[in-house]
Amino acid sequence: MKNAVKRNEPLVTHIYTADPSAHVFEGKLYIYPSHDLNHEQISNDNGDQYDMEDYHVLSMEDEHSPCVDHGEALHLRDIPWARQQLWAPDAAYKNDTYYLFFPARDHDHIFRIGVATSSSPTGPFVPQPDYIPGSFSIDPAVLVEGDRAYMYFGGLWGGQLEKWQTGEFIGDAEGPAPDAPALGPRVAELSGDMLTFKETPREISIVDASGQPILAGDEDRRYFEGPWMHTYNGKYYLSYSTGSTHKLVYAISDNPYGPFTFQGTILTPVVGWTTHHSIVQFQDKWYLFYHDSSLSGGSDNKRCVKYTELKYNDDGTIQTIDPYTG
């Protein structure tokens, strides 16, 4: 019998996994990671080393149980519009249907966001024939609130967010100057059937305590990629990766569209360049799911998903976690 997964240890070791989106469905934890391939790659700022081709679904009965790999849930070859790079996904449940949202490069090498559906949280998922109209960039994260659902997305550099500043794709576009407001993630309400946007995606503003926009040169606080949205005590918590400074940080708002006021660091840097996460409440605790490259000895493109407990202070702020000290 397999042993239970320990906190801050890989959930699975037989495959490389990253970018975990954790949800509670049917009374158990389901984790939707990307699946890193086991081969050597040279890293670059465009993310070419992340050449993933499929998704697996993982699950845990509780934090004392083993993690189960339910196998391949969706493969690149089954997605008509997608050319390469199945990056960080998310999942949602609505309309008696499970939805898997995922980014991939289309046949013009532009990142788009697709959706696939299943009657089971473990799949297999059947993709729609085309990507979501009006979608772009990477890292979809979906918040379902009653009858409404919102998608948050966007990533710099390889994620191409800089190239969409005018609303159209400009291949050689660069990001804002260091002393200009940083680019924010995008948000759009989804249609009732969860297959299209109900509105044109809008940019989220992340501000400091005085209400001033976080600047592009403020790499300790500015948005880079990997948005996640959760609610706690009636507040909206937008958490994300700072990319080049390798931290997970967060901001809080009273509105799902923001603006969001920066609060601080959730997770200090891990082994490996990227950091990507999700936050979920399960039973009577909150958990942070994240990844690092410890299983592969530090290879950026061969990562492993882990989890740890997340705790709040009385004022609603999140206690900073060092993944290597408990």
C-alpha cells in the first residue's frame, strides 16, 4: 500500500508535475497539474523548455492518504486548434459538468486558452474544437461564485502578455518602462455554459497601500504570471508569481475585478526558476499547493507538485511560508 503524502514532499514521483490547481470535488481533493516531460532541455526566457503534451489528474482522499494518479486526461493530439505547449491548467465544476481550462500555442504560435469537458473530475476531457474567442496568454484560473464564474489569466515573457497591450497581438511588443505601472492579469466573466467570455477581458490593477499602482520595475511585488483567486471572510485574494524574484505574493480586494491592494509574500523562493500555485480549503484547513524542482535535482523543466498548510492571521493576512523549514 502506498504511503500518505507528507507536507512539502512530492505528491507523486513516477512523473514530473507542476502548476497545481487544487479543488474539492465530490468530497475529495483533486489536483490538476501540468505534466513535465522527462528529458533534458536548455532553459530560456521564452519558456521553450516547457514542452508539455498532456494532462494527468491527481487526487487525495484527505491529507493522510496517498496521492492517486488517474492517468492521462487530455492530450495535445486531441486538441484541433493547439500546436504545442500544454501549460498550467485549471478546473471548475458547473452545470453538472467538469471543465478543464488550459493554455496552448495555436498554429500561429500564439498562446490561447481552451476548454474541455467531462462528466467526471478525473476525465477524460473532450476539448472544444476551437479556443475561447478573445482569449490570449496563459495560466487560466477560474473562480465560480454561485451562477457566475470569472476567469483570471495572463503571463509575461513566454506567456506573451506584453504583446497584447493594444488589444491585438504585436509580436515585437515590449513591456512597460520600469517606472510605469506594471501590467496586470486579465479577468473576464464566463458565459453561462462556461465555454466563452461574457465580456471583453479587462486588466486588473494592483496597487500599494497608498493606492498607487505597482510599477513594472518593482519585481518583488509586480505581477508576472500564475494568478489564483480565492475568497476568505468576504474578501477576494489574488495571489500570483513575481517571476524573476521567484516569490508567491498576494493582494486583496472587495471586488472580483479589483483594484487589489498588495499585502505581502505567501511563499519564499523554491528550488527552480518558476513558482506556481493554488490555494484551497479542505475540511477544516487551508492548503497551499505549489511546485519546485527538487525531485529532478534542480532542472527547470522537470518539477514536482507539493503541498503545505496555509494559515491566516486574525486580520486576514496570510502567514509567509518557507517551504524548506516546515
